[in-house]
Amino acid sequence: MPRSYRSPVVARWSAAEPVTPLVEPLTPVRGSKSGGAGVQPIETETCTQAYADILQEVRIAQTAVQFLLGFLLAVAVTPRFAEFTAVHRGIYVTALISAFGAVGLLTALVPCHRLITAPEYKNRLVRIAGRLALYGLVLLMLAMTATILLVLDMALTLTHAGLITVLLLSWLVSLWFGMPLWHRLRGTRRR
């Protein structure tokens, strides 16, 4: 009997109080429209829980990107914006487009969930949602980096701003991608 997926968040809180699922469990289908064997109940529950976990993670990123996008939109209407050089405007446009792209990718999970409703496609939905979230995080990182470069360039020289921005970008890449990938590789070697 296959093991069901158990989120660390759900496991941590399940002992303390009952958890209301974010997504209602699906009723398994006994046979699909394509004539296949249908979806196994455990796979459907696993996909539903995995999708709920992705949505929880994306909520954190959406808050950050919405705040950043609001800040960037407000910059354009400040009096100091007229003083921006061509370099500053290029950095600003990069940050603005990256933040907008991140919002688009991170909110694309909702229409995907609405349009991909058949239980036999839940596994595909989880893969699509995972990719959209990952690409959205990459664009968020780019927007954050461009924004910090823009702000630091106003306060420091371009050389110092560039150096600090590279250090901060390296730190983010190591935290967001390096550390999880290292733990993932380390875990697969021990098995």
C-alpha cells in the first residue's frame, strides 16, 4: 500500500488541533473519459495536498511581490524620478517588469486550478503549479535585486552599489536555491 504524502506543516499542527484542508479532497474516479483505469484515491489525495502546500508557499511570495510592485509603481510619481539617469531608468524598468512578471506567474495558479479540474489531471496541475511558482520566485529575485541596486545607487557610488547587490543576490540564490538543492542531494545520497 503506497504511503500518502504528509506535509511537514500539517504534521506539526495535527497533534495540537484539527487542520481544515485548504482544498477539499477529491472523490476518486473509477475509470476516466479516456477509458483508462482511473485515478487511485491515494494519488488524488497526494496531489491535492501537494497543491495545497504550493498555494501556502506562494502566499508568502505574493505578499512580498505585491509590496515590491506597489513600491516600484509609487517611485514613478515621485519628484525625484525626473532626476533619474538612463541607467537608473533601465534598472527601474527591469525591476518593474520583473515584479509584474512575478505577480503574473504567482497568480497564474488560480486560473490553472479553475481550468484543470478533472481528477486525472491533478498530477499535471501540481507539476505546472510547481514550475509557475519557481519561475515566479526567480522573477521576484530579479525584481528585488534590481530594486536594491536602484536604491543603493542613489545612496552610494555605482561600484559600491553593484558590489553590495552582487553579494545580496548571491546570498538570496544560496538561501532560496542552493540550500534546498544541497539538502535534496544530500538526502538522496543517504538512501
